[in-house]
Amino acid sequence: MAAARYGARVVRWRLRRLSVLVAVAIVVAGGIVVFGRAAATTPGAALGAAGQRLVATTRPPRDLDAYRGLGAWVDAFDYAPAYQPAGGAPSIDPGAVDDMATHGVRTLFLQVARNDARSPGGIVDRALLGQFLVRAHRHGMRVVGWYLPKFGDVAVDRNNIDAMATFETLGHRLDGIAVDIEFTEDVPDPELRNQRLIELSTGLRGEMGADAIAAIVLPPVLTEVVNPDLWPSFPWRDLAPLYDAWLPMSYWTFRSGASGYHDGYVYNEESTRRLRANLGDGDAVVHGIGGIGDLMTIAELDAFAQSLVDTAAVGGSIYDWNTMGTEAKAELERRFGIGVLAGLAPP
């Protein structure tokens, strides 16, 4: 009897301790848990998950390692409830991170902040961001947060990027910050837009110190050959000392066959060459982005993979994870694992 009562007390104590862990996680992270939505509905799932390590005890540096190897892209319209049509549900939740890890993804590129009313304070969804962060880190993955500045108000754009950079939950923070430089509508005057881009980038460089910052850029083939009026006189040389990695959006699927650029190799290879020449840096760190996931063929994917090798890119990815089919994900995993791109992924 005494042994039974003692055993019951131990069980009750352990249950209370696990309950406290769950409560702390919910309060601190605004609802963050380390399991997916489906798992949360399973009896006992929360209790079991709470026994796993939630708090990050170490903080990896924000360095160029986040841009090496295979990446996966997720935007706000994929995962945030506020960006769904009425009655619609997000197509991706934090559970997708498990699938990414299974396919060898090293870095999740997540749209963390936006400049609109659906993202209060700039952050798209704090609770979900926390879940993505914890889950990715548990798989040994990096998470790079990205933001699309509109340049209408540099202070607003800076505040939103700062909100990304300083976001933290249970000791987890973003492993990198990337600026998506492509929006032209709010500031149609390219000279003024360039001034604001340089102002934003200079301030960010000073704020981030030695942390690596990435620039997600329109591919030079697009702005110099296909549509020179889109962003004339892009300030490559002014930006060169302000960013550490360059991610050209080489979406050959948008180009026509007649242009000669509907080609996974040609579009990315030429854009990367032009980008480095524009920067005046033949060794500029490049992570190429191909796209769109559901519009490409496996042959085109192969060609893009070869372009990454031939341009000495440090990594590559396809935009985006949501649009890539099962076959494309498997083929990309194979190329980075044992195929032509295996040398790009660090051990």
C-alpha cells in the first residue's frame, strides 16, 4: 500500500511538472508548441511533447552557413490564417518542416514580416513563427526570415525588419535575415526608389553588425534584357558592401520559349554571371532560386541544378515548397544528397 501511494505521488508530481512546462510554452510563445496541429488533437500528445526540450540553450551565429545546400521557401499566403480567403485554410503548417527535413532541406526561408494590416506590428503570425522556429531547430535546420520592403516609408520597412531580427521565443531566434528587393509599385520613380533602398540597406547593415544579411534580388537578365524598364539603374555597386549573400530569383518558368530564357540552366547561369559583374565581385556568395515549383519539368530542374554547380553557388532552392510536387522534391533531394549538387551541401 505504501509503495502504491508513493508511486501515485510520483506520477502526480510528474504530470504537474509536465503541465507547467506546457503552460509556460503557451504563455511565453503565444500558443507555441513543438508538435503540429494534427498531433495537438491526439489525446496525450501535448503531455508527451512537453517532455521534449523546448528551450534553446545555444544560439548559432547568423553566418553564411544558412545559405548553403538545399533550401525551401514558404510565404505568408502559404501558412498564415490571416492571408487566406474567407473560409480557407492554410496549405502549410509547421508540420511541413518534418517533410522538409526528410527531403534533406537545410534551411527554411520563411516570410516572417509583411507591411500590411494583416500583420500587426510587422510580424505575420507570432505563434506560428515560434512553432516553425522550434520545429526546424529540433531538426537541425536553419530558418531565414525574409521581408518585402515597399519603400513608401523607410522607417516602416526598417521597423518591420527589426521586428524580425529581434523576434525570439523560448531562446530561439531566426538564423538569418533576408531582404526581398523587388517591389516597385509604391515608388515608381526608380531614382527615388534607389535612394530609399540604399538608405534602408545602409541602416540595416549598421544595425546587424557582423551578422550576415542576404539580398533576394530580381535576376539581372530580367531587369537588363527582358524588361529594362522594370528597375533601371539598379544600384548594385552601392549595395555590394551592405549584403553578404545574393539570392537571384531565376524563375525561368515565367519566360517564353521564344526568348531563349525558358531554360533552367540559361536563365540562372547568365543572371548569376551578370549579378557578379554588376557587383564587381566575381566571388560573390550566391544561392540560386528557381521557380515556379509546379510549372517546371524534371529536365528543367536538372538544368537548373547544373547551373548551380557551374556558377559555384553555395546553395539552391525552388520557389516554393507548396507548389513543388512529390516527384520534384524527391529529385531535388537526390541531387543534393548523392547527385550533381552533393558538393554544395556541407557535411
